[in-house]
Amino acid sequence: MNSDRLRRTIRQDVQSMHAYAIQPSAGFVKLDAMENPFSLPPELQRELGERLGRVAINRYPSTCVPELVAALTRFVELPPGNKLILGNGSDELIDILSVACDVPGATVLAPLPGFVMYEMSAKLRGLGFVGVPLTADFELDEAAMLAAIEQHRPAITYIAYPNNPTANLFDEAIVERIVAAVGRQSGLVVFDEAYQPFSSRTWLPRLGGSESEHDHVLVLRTLSKFGLAGVRLGYLCGPAALVDEIDKVRPPYNVSVLNAEAAMFALEHADEYARQAALLRSQRTRLMAALAATPGVQVFPSEANMVLVRVPDSKRAFDGLKARGVLVKHIAGLHPLLANCLRLTVGTAEDNAQMLAALQASL
């Protein structure tokens, strides 16, 4: 590519960025992306295939999306006075929030380490970004968070619930004080509940309508961890008047008819996905116990389908795991607090056993 053309046409900050990295995974035990490892039973696969075959892919998704919104509203038991909108994964909804909240001087605030798309979306859409480091044990630094809220008056404050990549739920009392502080500054709080199927807490039942003390709080979820990572479907919940404003910048027809139909099918068979989530929670308990018994491995609390560990030499361990056919996420370079850390997705019993043996051999 002509370098002059790049300078003239591509933003300098974009040229300086690193693209979101996705590791090649063919032939590996894939434990790097927090995916549900279970496929559907054969009879449900056949039923889904036949159902998708009947979808009118020659038409825009004008009727199926409202039907899915209604089904999700019932499924999550959305409190009265609230609405939800759909996105092509929660990533798109994060970007939609950045577009909708891009008032002059707007800032996005989030704890670090956290999900990289909060910062990336903010910067690409022209908003400022303020990252507030967690404590050494990956808890919210309350004093630093409150000071940053007071100083920067962020338009959006993200609280991942539980956090990625650390997998923990933050202290609830601290969270409540941060929510109140953001409310006093007339900003929005977005609880990112991507890992809700594996978590013991959710903020969603506490959502208020437009007249409540929580009229500035939104809840973001995805069906990826529900078991539909390949479908790419997220949803944003909150007070109806606020969601209606955000919905104005959502691209038309952003959710395909195939995605919507697959999600409807999954909700109709939610018991199967609940069974899978229960298996993964059980496997998480067993995996964490085995990791804790492994010399040289420090295990951190998890409320997600991933486990954060610290080892003496994370690069050596990562390379050793990869050489033995197991792919995990090496995250030591993402933030100083993650020194020598690996993020391990909870898989099937067989996957976890292979990963554990490979890790023990690689330390």
C-alpha cells in the first residue's frame, strides 16, 4: 500500500493501534475465548437446521426482531418501566453507546484491567477514556474511582459484573457507592453482565424506570456465554426513555434474520443451555481446586466461565501449553497487575484434564 495514501486517508491513531488479536486455534483444545464447549444434542441440531431453512432470508428482519425483543424481555424478567434493544454482539452495543453519548468533552471511565472494547470504542468514537487501576487483589479502588468520577464527570462508567479478565465480582457496597456517585454527576453506569450464566449476582432486577434512583443504570448482556457465541447477539436493558434515545443510533436491521431465529430457538430450549451452564459451574469448582493444589500456581476467585491464574513464568507456561496442544490466553502484557497471568476458559471435563496436565508439565 502506498504510504502517502495511508497517511492521507487512515487516521494516525488507527495506524498506531493494534488490531484485536484472535489466535489461530485449529487442532488445539480451545480454552482461550470463554466459549461454551458444548454443542447441541443431534435432535436439536436437526430441528434448528430445519427451522433456519424456513427463514425468509430474502426479506429484511422486520418482524423477527420485535418477536425476539419480546421473548428476551419475558425470559430475563425485565422489571416494569424498562426496555431492551439488540446488538450484533455486545461489542456493537458498546459502540452504539459511544456514539449516542459523544457529547462535547465526553469521557468513558472503566476499571483496569478490564474489557478492551470499552477503551477502543471510546477512542475510535472521539471520546476520552480514563482507566482506573484495580487494587492488587483485583478489587475496585474505591477512593481512586470516586476521585476520577468527581474529576472527569464521565458520560459512561463501565462496571463488568463479573470482570474480564479477572473473573471476579467486585465488592457490592463499593459498587453501590460508585453507582450513587455517578448518578450525582449525571452520568450513566453500564453493568456488563457478559458472564451472567455463571455468576451469583446480577444487577438487572434492580433496574428502575425513568423515575427511580437508578434511572442512570443500564445492563448489558450477551448470548455468547449462554452458548451462542457464533450467533453474535447482545442486548442492552434500561429505563425505557433512556433506551429509546440510545436506540436512535442503532443501525437499521443490525441483527440478521438467521441470528434472531437461532436466538429464539435457544430461548425455547433454555433448559438445555441451563443444564450446560450448571455443568460448567461444576467443572469450574473442580478445576479451581486442582489448580490450587498445583505447586507454583496462584488461583484467583471466579464467578465466570474462566479462571485467572498466576504462575512463575507465564510465557514459558503458555508456550508449553501450546506445544502440548492446549490454547489459553496469555494476558500478562495487558496490564502491570496481570504480571505472569494466564486466563483459562472452563471447558469440558476432558478439556480441563488435558489443560491441567499440560500446565503442570509446562511450569
